Amino acid sequence: MSNNYYGDGPTEPIEPGQPPQQPPPNPGQQGKLVLGGSSQPSRQQRRGPYQYPPQQQPGQPQGPYPQQHPGFPGQQAHAQQQPGGFGQQNPPQQQYGGRGQQVPPVMPPPGNAARPQSYPEQGQKIGNPASARRPKRPLRRRPGCLAGCLIVLILLCVVGSFAVTTTQRVLAFGSAISTQAPLTTQTNYMNTSDRVNILIMGYGGGNHDGAYLTDSLVIMSLIPSSHHTTLISVPRDLWVQIPPNSGNYQKINAAYEIGSNNNANRVAGGSLAVQKVSAVTGLDVKYWVTIDFTGFRELINSIGGVDVYVPDSFNACYPKNDDANIDASWIKVQFNKGLQHMDGETAIRYARAREPLEVCGMGTSENQAELTDFGRSARQQIIMKAVLSKVKQVSTWPSLFNAMTALQHTIYSNMSLADLSQFALKMDLDHAHRVGLSNQNVLVDATAPDGGYILQPANGNWQAVADYVKQQLYN
């Protein structure tokens, strides 16, 4: 490896006209530095450890490359025999160095030519002179470093413990609300373009008669890949055979109660309900979620209430107590158009109110349309949207531990916690398409054998109901 560099002038200049002296050639060591000898060499004959090219004389042509230093240790230099740039022989080199003389400073080489990192003094071995002359400074340990590390370690332990505790609680919650293990999936975690349908069933709960009649039946239909969401309300008064092909007709809201034997077997109740809803709508409904309205009230309170926009004003009679055996009296509820903040009790009343004021002798209701089964289904969808929107807000997250406690006694599903979470994240309720089966499209009013109010398909054509739902899914 050669090192090219320029000198900036000799220590003792050569007088004009005097040619530079060269040492006598040695056949065996031509071009090598020879130390010692029987005779004392002259000042011009003594060589230092390096040689430098002469200064450029006026009128002398400039070579294209700097000349190689023949005396650089480890370099096989034959300065007098090697050709110079472009076939020119190297010009005579001036000699520098000697005992007591200073090595002149070296200019950096042009271009990409290599340069030595340091230059040794007379007799000094070439290595890493900077490290030899400049001892390494010992590392000083700052007094705050150890304390800072301990604080970070403590914080990591606290966060790790909190994460472990949180994870354990979430997994326990997932196991309590579902028939599936929390982290399992039946939908490939919603990574599909196939439609996923979930039946949401809401019942009053408690110990009174009809506590497990699902007065709220809503199908949430989602295409995960596009977030396209459709909400289909199934009226509770629809007259169907329960169990199928049994010849025994009931309102469809009794399917869960009959199948579960008054909530004793929730899986059997959910399975029977989705079977009947699938037959009516023509949709492949595999999954279901039950909601106890009593627990739903606690859920809304645990997240600090919800903001609900009431689209139409109305008033109605409402039971003073869910259990008529405790208190069978009525109260009047009034909801005015506009944005309202509702606690759990107010939200439940808004979602379930259906009796006109005439029933309890408190006057005449101002908006009878809101008291129909169809109006009530629309209000229930509004409440569900408000709750989901509130849960997604970052400010609500610190309250989710309390919400999980309330939900654990509120919902139950045959979907895993992982799938339910993915479904909630992917569905778009802000732009959801709402479909309602009613006497305004494919159903007609009818009377049951016991004189009660029921709904049946127009002309007894159940296929028309399924066709209508399929058409509305993409509108």
C-alpha cells in the first residue's frame, strides 16, 4: 500500500544550482533506508524516516499525481527506477530529517489518495501514535445514572404488573361472556370479504313474567373488508312456529325464552333464536349476543352516560318498576327533540317506551308513531350506536374496568372476545344502512287466536320477506 503526500519545503534549503545529492546505490538494498556506517555522512546525506518531493519550480511541468514516498516503512520503494506519471521518471527527491531536525508539515493528498493518519517523530515506531501519546480518559459514572436506572426499572415493573393484571382480567372477562375461548376466532379475526351476521337480542331480565322475551331483535350485518354495515330490525310481534315445524305458533320474541328454558340454557336459546331469524330473513345468521337491559343500564352508568340525539319528540307511559309485583304503577316519560345526555335509566326508558299515555290515563300521546314496534326498534339502534361511540373514545378507557364488570353480567355470546372486538372495530354505525320489516313494506297487521296483536307476511309469502331483506342490504 502506498502513501502519497506533499512536502511544503526542506528544513535546510538547497542552494540554487546545487543538484540534490543521492546516496550511493547498494545493489542489495537499492531504495531502502540504511542506518549506521563506518563514515559519518554529511548533513545532506543523512536521511530522516521520510522523503518528500521537491517544491514546484517555476516553469517546471506539474505531474498528474504526487510521487510515492520511497522511505515509508513497509513500502517497497524504488524511487529511482519506478516510472513517474504518464511514463515520466520520478524527479530527484529532496531529503529531510536528521537528528535534531523537524519533519516539515504535510499537506493533505488530492483526490482519493490515501493519507497517513499521523506522522511519527524520529525513531518512533509507526502504530497508533494518537493513542500512544494520549491516554484514554477513564469513564466517570455520573451520580444520577444509577438512580435513573432504578426509577426506569421500577416503572417497568409497575407497568408490567399492570399489563399482566389487565391481561388476566380481560381474559377472565372474555371467558365469562362467551362460549368460546377469548383469543380464538371463528371468522379469522374478521379478515374476510364474506358477510358476517350477528343477532343482538335484548330482554328485560329480572324475576317477573316475560323477563326473557327478547323485545329487541336487531341483525348487525357486516362486510369486514369494506366496513359496509346494515342494521335489520326484526319486529318482536312476528308470528312464527316455535319450535320449527311443530305447529305451535308464538311471537318471535319468545324463541330465546322457550329455547333457553327461561335463561337456564343460554346456548340453546341463542341457537333457536338465530334459526328462526335466519328462516325469516334469508340471511345466514350464525352468531348471537344477548343483552340484559338491567345490566345495560349499569353499563351506561359505568361509562358516564351517553349523548343521544332524539330525532322526534314523544311521550309515553312507562312502568315505575320493571317488576309489576313490586310496583304496578306508571310514570310519564317525555323526550324532546335534540341532543340529550342520558344516564342508564333514562337511556333504557328511551329505548323501551311503547305504551301511549291513554293506557295510564295521563292524557294523549303527542307522537303515536314513536310508540310502535318499528319506532322503538329505531330508538334501540340509536342507543346502541351511542354506547359504542362512547366506548371508542379515549377518555372512556379508564372506565372500561368498571364497564367490564357491568358487561360481565349483561351480555353473553357464542362469539369469542377477539371476534366481538374486531366486529365492533370494523362496523361503521355512522354510515350504516337501516332496514326495518314493518307493515309499511312486506308485513301486515293481524290478530292472534288469543286476540293479541301480531304481524304476518303479506299474502303469507315468506319468500317475499327474504327477497326484500336481500335487496335492501346493498341499498
